[in-house]
Amino acid sequence: MAGPLTGYRIIEIAGIGPGPFAAMLLADMGAEVIRVERAQSVRGPAPDTPHFDVMLRGRRNIAIDLKHPDGVATLLDLVAGADALVEGFRPGVMERLGIGPDVCLARNPKLVFGRMTGWGQEGMYAQAAGHDINYISLAGALAHFGRRGEAPVPPLNMVGDFGGGGMFLAYGVVCALLEAQRSGQGQVVDTAMVDGAAVLMSMFWAFKSAGIFDENNRGTNLLDTGAHFYDVFECADGTYISLGSIEPQFYAELMRLTGLAGDPEFAKQMDQSQWPHLKERLREVFRGKTRAEWCELMEATDVCFAPVLTMSEAAEHPHNVERQTFIQVGGVTQPAPAPRFSRTTPEVKSAPAHPGQHSREVLTDWGIAADRVDALLESKAVVDA
């Protein structure tokens, strides 16, 4: 049984980062997603090996010149048979190309038009360039990543691009597809990374309202490395383990397995004034054994413990191996589709494709007449690799 989005057709206008990630999520769930590349991206026949970017997996690739009138007309023909389109240009670019939401919805009133930007379709920053680090800064998120007395630490580009961006775009598209089934009408989904990153901070807004999160003192709170029982610790071999022993019963298990049960200094777990001192004591404890020795002692217990693994180590860990959390596609190790379903099982349909690798077959499969396909390829409005 294929994934739960089987039967939906989605057009992805090629971009980088959150847009391809959203398209990958939709394709992983069974949707037929075609990625529309710039014609200039085709630089000869497609290589025999898959494209390196795992986020391009599971979908075919067509190269269209969107500055060519026949290229625009071709895209609109594809729009007529699509359920959704996703794009990640700055506001106004799709409109200038002649394929903005008004034009596309006129051609297909049930179309879901998903838009991915950093700042949103309007606002004083809307036309400015930016990257993940900027979006999560304005969202009020980046200020709270980091240790006491140190500068904020960007959490890779996971919070803005992928958490606040790509995942919200995929979620928004699916929500709009569900609504379109009832209403028969499409709509525009305005996904902004600054908005999504702000939503990801919802729990901390609640904590702030309750007076249990000090936004002006980074690295002193429960979940931001302030607590001695919620942090990472270096082991004797230079590797790290992680603790999340928040609840009293989990904290008690931590005390027992570290040999600190009954130590009066650790008795008042939530006394924040003691957290820095207790953290130093725990640092010394964890430096006393290797990561493997701590795993032998604490793995799969209620300490709320896990080794801090690199990507390669994570792919080989027995828990992840048993769950098949990582898979091989085209000879490349990568995360498996998530979440999982009991009946409509997601699967990766194909390895990442190169620009224009499937131009002819996409046009044919989406109902474009054979003589017109030949003409489009001859005119270079569409390019086949």
C-alpha cells in the first residue's frame, strides 16, 4: 500500500532549502511531485548516478524555460491537472513570470498555491534577502539558544528553514488540500519562516507568561542548559551524553545510577541558585567513564539518557537500525520517511533526479500531446537532459 497522499499531483518550482524539503515530505507520503527546474540548469545528459541532494528524492524532474512564452503556457497546462503548486521565490516573482496565484487559480480554481518565503508576502522586510539565522532572530527564537554568558548559537538551519519553513509549508498544503475537498476551491498558503519559527516557540511564550522562563538570561532556564539535569556532558573519551532528567522519578534514577543518591547537595533539584555548582559536580562524574560505559549503565533506563551521536553513528545505533530510521536510496544513507502509518505505508519512490531528467515523460504522462512535446523540446521552451 502506498503512502497516504497517493493520487495527489503537486508541482514544485525549484528552489533551495525549505521548498525542496516540503516537496520531499509530500513525495515521501505518496504524492506525485514533479520538480520544475530552470532550463539553464540542464548541462547535458543526466549522469548515471543520482543527484547528491537527498531532499530531491522521490520525484521526477522537468526543465522549463519560464521566460519563454511556450514555457509559461506549458506550466499552466500542468497546473490545470495539479492539486497543488509550491514555490519559494521572493514576493512578486511568480506574478512577474505570469504564473502567480491569480493566473494559476483562474486556470485551476481548486489549486492549492503554496508560497514559501522567509519574511512573508507583506511587511517591511518582505522584499529583503535573508537566511535562516535572520528569520529565527526576528521570530524571537535565536536569542534563547546558547549558554550563560555566551553569544546565541544558531541551531544549524533547522529551526527556520526546515522546522518553521518546510514543515509548515507541507502542513499548510495538506490542510488546504483537505479544505478543497469540501469546498471545491483552492487558495494561497502564505508560509513564512519567521511565522513558523515563532509558532515553534509557543511553549516558551507560555513559560514566560507563567513566570518560569527568564528571557533576559540565556542559559539559566530549565531547557536552555541552565539546569544540571538537562544538558550534555563530556565523557572520559571526549564524546558526549545527554540528560533530560526533569521529573522527580527520573531525577532519582539519575542520582541512583551516578552514585549520588542521598547526597544532600543534590536533594533540592529545582533550586536554581545551586544549578551551576551541581553541574560542575556532574561534569566531574561523567568525565569518570567513557560514553560506552555510561551507555552500558544508563541506556534504555528512565534516566532520560541518550548518547550524543554523529549522523554516521546514529545510522548504526541498534535502536535506529531496528526501527529502520535510516535507509539507503541510490546508495546513499539518509533518513527514512516519517511519520509512519499502520496501513498506507510511505516509501521513497526514486533516487534524487537531475535537472530535466524526466522532461519528456512528465509532459507525456500529464497529458501533453506527442507533437506538442516534440515542438516544446525543439524550441527549448522545455529541455530534456
